[in-house]
Amino acid sequence: MKVLFIVGDEYEDIELLYPFYRVIEEGFTPVIAGKEKGGKIVGKHGYTVVADISFKEVKPEEYSALVI
């Protein structure tokens, strides 16, 4: 099952990274959605993540949960 993370620039690093890794530990697949697929998203404290998909590509029916 997949869990969607909606992420934008200046995200609070701990609010993304902690649940992201907990989702993996529980056996789910995290998917990061950003402005553009493959785009780098930089948090408030300098941590960078890469968007797996763009906002336009999100199909809600494919996900079991949403993290904003």
C-alpha cells in the first residue's frame, strides 16, 4: 500500500522525515508529491527530498493514506 506525502519548499524537516521513515518501517511505500516530478524540495533546515510525482499526477484512489 502507498502513502502520499504532499511536500513544498521550506517544509518542516522533522514533520516529513519522521513519518516518512515510520511508513517504511511499517511496510508501506511512501510517495512524495511536489510541484514537478523529479524536482528537489528543500526543507527549512536544508534537508532535500526529490518529488516522485507532480501534484497533477496524483490519483487519490491509489493511496491508502495522506500526509500533509
